[in-house]
Amino acid sequence: MKLEGLSRQIALSMILIAAGTALLAILGSFLFYYLWDVYWPSQVPNEVGLAPSWPEWAWIAATVLTAMALAMGVAVKLARRILQPLNSVAEGLRCMARGDLEVRAIAADPSLGEAAHLVDDFNTLADKLRQMSEEQVFWNAAIAHELRTPVTILRGRLQGLADGVFAPEPALFHRLLDQVEGLARLLEDLRVVSLAESGHLRLQWQSVDLAAEIRDVVELCAPMLQQAQQSVELELMAGPVRCDPARIRQALLALLENARCYALPGVIRVRSALRDGHYHLCVEDQGPGVPPELVTHIFTAFRRAADDKTAGSGLGLAVVAAIASAHHGSARCYPAPSGGSVFELCWPVQGTAGQH
């Protein structure tokens, strides 16, 4: 049986205690009889009796007490080495239960093996919990910020209608309806991201003509892209694709909306292809590209560049990543040869195994 770390140290300590006790008893016996014969020869019995004499009893008692003291010393030392990291972890857990997520356990001696791993795992857990707490605070603030503007507009307009400040005209109701639709989109995006992170985003898998689905989305977005002086070029793969078409349309809408908000006027290329056992759906713009410091978390909810002044919710690309993950795939962003960026959504051909 292979022993590691703490188990090995405990086993070795017990072996040393047993070996030391046996060695002490054997060598002590030789020393006892040698000294008895040298200094008290008259006391040495000529014949060995069945019961030990009183000097032998005294020596046995001294040997046992010495062995017990040795064993106790080794055990106490080992127990202190073991209990120090365990007590540190226990105290850390009590502090975390009181809400202190900055607490960390004292690093253990690496030779303790399992105990040292326990301390490392506890500190990693504490780091993750602190990060999650910070993310929760950030999310709460970001959601409140995104909801505040449309809610404030709706409240102001409705209060104006109630007070007779605004006339009940169709144009006003259309503007109010736009705000409500914006709220509905925001709530749907939040729902998708939350379900994906919890692993409960359900897909309706179908074999569909993805090229036709893409054309429908592009046609729907054409007016808003034209307002941004952008046009779309399509390079689409023919044939059926296994996916949830509603979610893929949602992801493509988010990518086109992202291009409308951030890309320069020009051509937006939308491509689909089958490569290396994966379906690829790409949206490529002509600039100005994504800042390097933003690339690593561009698909994280509410993450924007410091100088971003757009009115978007900051959830669009997070929704794309959530949909890709639900399809057992991934979303990524990389530079385009034209100087712009390529946003790519891909999922495996066989990714429907274990589908919902």
C-alpha cells in the first residue's frame, strides 16, 4: 500500500516509536545486567527464578516509563504539526461563517502532504468566495444601473401623463413601448446568462437550414445597419445544421448589434462553415478592433472599455458566450486581416450528445 504525506509521516513515527521502544528494552537489558554484575555481583542470583527480582522490576518500570515519555514526546510533536494547519483552517471557517472573506489559513509544512493540501484548498476556496462576492456586488450595481434609465423614463412620462403635462399622443406611447421592449430584452438577456451559468439553459435541438435563418436575421437588422452606414456580405454554408435555431438567431442578433454600435462604417461579413467537426458562425467588421486589455473578458457580462459611452446593456456578448456554452461550444474574438475583429461562435457537430 502506498502512503503519502501525512499518512506516511504517521506510519513512520509509529514505526520509530516501536523500534525505539524495542531497542531501548533490549539494550537496556544488556546494560542493566552488565552494571548489576559489575557493581553488585553479590546480588546477582545464581539461578534465574520465575519471577523478576526487585532490581529487575525497577529496571522494567524505568524502561517502560522512558519508552512512554519518548512516545509521548514524538506524538505531541507530530500532533502539533498536524493540528496547526487544521486549527488554522477551522478558525478560518469560523471567520468565513461570520462574513470575513479576507481570512486565510496559515501555510502548512509542505511535507505534511494532505494537511498542506487542505490549507491550500481552503485558501483557494476563500479566494473564489471573495471573487464571487465581489462579482455579485458588481452585478447588482450593474443591473441597477441598466434598469435605472428606462424605469426613470417610464416613470417620468407616465407621471406626466397622469398630471396632464403630456398629451396622450401615439408618438409618446410608441416611445414608452420602446422603453418597455428594451426592458424586456434586458431581462431576457439576464435570464439567458443566469441560466447558462447555472447549467439550466435548455435548448430545442433541431436540424435546420442555418443559412436561411441567418438571412432572415440579416434582413431584419438591415435597417439599423444602414443607419450606421454598414452593409452585410454573406458567405454561408449550405445544408442542414443541428442547433437551437432560436438561440442561434438570438446570438447573431447580439453580434450584429455589437457591430452596429462599435464597428466603423463599411462591410460586415457574416460567414458560416463546417471545419474540423465544428460549425462556425463568424461576424467580421472592418475596425477599429477590440483593445487588447478588453479581449480577455469581452464575453463577460457588463464588461466594457473605460471610454465606452454606448447605450447598450453590456450583456450582448455575454449572451453569445452563454448560447455557445449551451451548445457545448465556445465563443471567441480575434483580430481580422482587415484591421477589425472577428467574433466567432462555434459548436461541435456531435455536440448534441446529452442535449436537453
